[in-house]
Amino acid sequence: MQNSIVEFEARMERRMEGMMDRKVQTVNKSLDAFELRVLERSAPTIDLSSLQAELASLRTDIDAILTAPTVEPQAAPTTLADDTMLDALFSGIAEEGLEPTHAKDICF
């Protein structure tokens, strides 16, 4: 009985090894096919002189940005606007006698 269990475990181990080997081979084939597809693609050609000209243009733009004078804008006075807003909000409330928006006749 013990011998048959050991034989069964050995057969299962060989079977698992075989399955793993087949899976690894399948993955390797897929990787090889992908690598071939990548290698078959033509690499884009780079015009070195136009790249250097573009870099020089970018450097000039960056230099211009970095040397530009920094002038901070003055904040406009807001007191007149604040007074106008407060006048618009609160003018006429006392004369018009607006009714309050809360509940009326609440007795405690």
C-alpha cells in the first residue's frame, strides 16, 4: 500500500513537471514571436540637424522666459467696491420693511 502511494506521488510529480514544461515552452514561443515582431518594425529615422535646431530654439525660449522681468501687478483698491456692495445690499431694507423669512408666531 505504501509503495503504491509513493509510485502515485512520483507519477503525479512527473505529470506536473511535464505540464509546467509545456506551459513554459508555450510562453517562450509567445515571447519569441513578440520579439520577432518588434525586431521587424523599422525604427523611425531621426534627422539630427532638425533635432539640434529644435533644441536650440527651446533653449532660447527658456532663456527668454527666465530673463523676463517679473512685474507684480498692483491690486486694485477694493474699498469702493466693498462700500458699493454693502450699500446695494442694505440700502432700503429699513424703509421697505421687508418681512422676515423665518416662522411667525412661535410661542414657547
